[in-house]
Amino acid sequence: MIPGLTEVIGHVVSRAVEPIVQGATITSTQAFGTLVCIEADDFASIVAHQEGAVVVHNVQGWFRKTHAYLTSFKGLVFCAKSREALEFKEDVLVIEAKKAFIPV
């Protein structure tokens, strides 16, 4: 190994990765966008009016379980929380998320 090469390579890699990390931060902020939080019944109604809807579901809490839901409809992202699990039609794709951050 050439003396000092590790430091040079490390510097070049960190300089190359820095814009990617900054871009990912900006992209994640943009991807989050506007979140419309509604009641669980209204959420179920919006999902029922869509064909082939996609719903992200996550169970939160240790002692008091809360079901958190996300879906998109006409360019908006809707979220809801419920103590009880919601029922959806068979054509709804429900994605079980390990973690989800919903600020409600």
C-alpha cells in the first residue's frame, strides 16, 4: 500500500458521497410532502372509492396498540390512526411496514 493512499481515497470518497447524502435529505423532505390526517372512518371510505388502492399499515405502541395507515389519493397523502384494525376490500394491497412515522 502506498503511504497516505488510504487518507486520499477516504477524502475522495467522502467528497463524492457528500452531495448524495445532501440530495437524499432533500429528496426525503420532498417525498414526505403534505400529509392529510383524517379520521379512520374517512380513511376507510377514501380507500373504498379507489380501485387497486395501496395502503401502508403499521402497528405502533407496546401496551396500547395503535394501527397507523397511509394511502395516496388524487395527489394527496392521507393518514389515519385507529385503536382497531380497519377492514379493506380484497383488491386493496396492504403493505405491512416495520416502522412508520406519522405525526398525528
